[in-house]
Amino acid sequence: MKYIVVLGDGMADYPIPALANKTPLQVANKPTIDSLAKHAQIGLCQTVPDGFKPGSDVANLSVMGYDPHECYTGRSPLEAVSIGIDLKETDATLRCNLVTLSEEPIYEDKTMIDYSAGEISTAEAEELISYLKKHFDNERFKLYAGVSYRHCLVVDHGRTGHDFTPPHDITGKPVKGHLPQGPDAKMYLEMMKRSAELLKNHPVNKARIAAGKNPANSVWFWGEGTKPKLANFEQKFGKKGAVISAVDLVKGIGILAGMKIIDVPGATGNYDTNFAGKAQAALNELSHGTDFVYIHMEAPDECGHQGDIVHKIYSIEQISETVVKRLTEGLRKAGEAFRILICPDHPTPISVRTHVSDPVPYLLYSSDEKYSSGVLSYDELSAKNTGVFVNQGWDLMKKLFQN
């Protein structure tokens, strides 16, 4: 038996007036997923526990079978692990976005234009982070470059207990009222202000502006944490696992869980990602002795943050007809029995352009079991109408593996 999770990050949504009050999942053309839905268990699952913010960190830990109450220490340390940072017990880490802020001279008067600096390329971002390192790195602070706009700051003997706002929560809003709060807030705010001065006239940003792109004209700190620990996945579930993702956060969870990380050429973390490559990489891995693959696709989440209805629907269709179809046909052709779990980690509704804690729809299909779900499609309303509810996200993994 082979086991797969197809995780469409932020795929769930609210009804949208422009879609005749339907969700992207309801209007997307996804015949492969819908054909599975007719013979799968369909229901809702609470992936974000009460008291936790609805981040991809908490939600992916939950879907992967880990109780955040027991293991969550913050978002940025998970990303730090993926980048290859060897954290000390006394380190504090912060996620460092390269963002686009408006051009008011006083930092507090600026507006968050773009939390991703126009999906800045990794090569451009590395040049900017390298430049900032010359000004910020010392015995206490170290900046590390990640992927695209996602980077990391490590603070030796750093304190936690701050209130930071994720930049994707305030797209189009003034930053005032969302600036760092807490014991070292003044220090972090000064670094953010200093970065704006340093980046303002950098050649990378001048070139981006000339090309009509958003400049990466400030860093934005959030997602603090400390060195995390996770139980080994194979020891916990008895399955040899692998992770396929374009984002450091999910890779970091996989590394901490002792799972194999599979990098796919052309995987971008957005709707232009290599969907087919991810599916084929999973099939290849499953054919070489791996029991379980966790395939994470960031595209629907990024489209939700950007308010991009068209490409959110497109991403869902690609997940169905490029990923799920290739997976199921490939496994059947190989004569492999399989179980597949399809779900988001959390909703990222177009109307609010950020994460919410609402339960997510899940689909659990087994190739060797006869089952009738009573529904014709996989979407939020169909899942709700089944009356099936899983109130702890980490129980989904148990359901996937149980006989």
C-alpha cells in the first residue's frame, strides 16, 4: 500500500459574488478529484487548534500528524532548518520578508503594497540579502537568504514574546498599528527602518522599477520562534516518508521529522510551478521503496493572498488534472494499491486575502475499498453536508494509515 497527501495550501475559500456565490473549489473543472470524491470519505477537519494563529506552520504540522500543542515553537525556526541553519538552544529566529512599502518619508506612515516584493526572484533576493548582511551581521545578528521573498534572521540569545504582524495580513493597509511590539520591538523596528534606507537606491531595485516591477524596499520581521523538535515520522507512524514542496517551511518540517526532501526543478511556490514534475517525482519515489509522500503546493495560497480568483481556480484545476490524475493513473498502471488524502492546510479566502481558522474540506480515498460518499464533488459545501467532522487535524494522518 502506498500513501499520499496532496496538500493544496489555502485552497478552501468563502463564496465569491463574482462566481455566483460559489467558491473556487466549486467552480473549478476538476473531474479527477470529483470522481474520487464519489467513492471517498468526505468531511471537514479542524486543522488549526483553538488558541493558535491560522498559519501554514501550525496547519501543515497538524495535517502531517503532529499536535502543535506538543511541538510548535514558531514558524521561522522551521524555515531556518530547511535553509540549513544550525540553531542553538539559545537562538531566536524571525522570518524576514522582502516587501514593497509605499514611499512616504516616515516609516510609520507607509502602506504595505506587496508582502512578496512582486514575487522577487531568488537570485535578486540573494543579492539584496547579501548587501544587507554587510550592515546587519555581527556577533548577535545573522541574516540568511532563503527562497524568493522568504528569508531568516537569527538572534543569539534572542528574546521571544513579541507581537509581530504577518505582512500578508495587511496588504493594502497602513503599517501603523502593525509594527513590532514587545521587549526588543524598538530594535527590530530600527532594523526595518534602516533596511528601507539601504534598499531604496540599490541597483536591483532600480532595475525592478525600470521594468515595472515592485521593488524590495524594506525587510519585515515576523514569525518568531526557537529551536524546534519533532518525533521521527517513520518511528511515529511506521512509514518511510518523503516531502515535495517549494517552500522552506514545509521542507523544514520534513527535515525535522526525518523525512526525505525531494527538490523538483521548476517548483516555484506559485501557480507557475512545475505541477507535473511534482507528481512524477512522487511516483518515482514511491516506486523505490518509500511508503508515503507529502506533496505540498503553495499556489492556491499565494493566489488567495493576491486576490487572484482566476489563478486560484487554475491552480486547483492543475492539482486535479496534472497532479492527482497523474498520480492515480501511475499507481494503477504499476498495480499499486494506494490511499490518497486531498485537503488544504487552512482556507485563504479571496475576500480577506489572508489565512482563516475555519475547518477545511478533506477527501480520503482508498483504491481497494468500496465506499459511497453520497456526494458528487469535492468542495466546502459538499464536505459540510456529509456531517463528517474531524476536530483534531493530526488525526487525519491516523485515518490515512489505519486499516
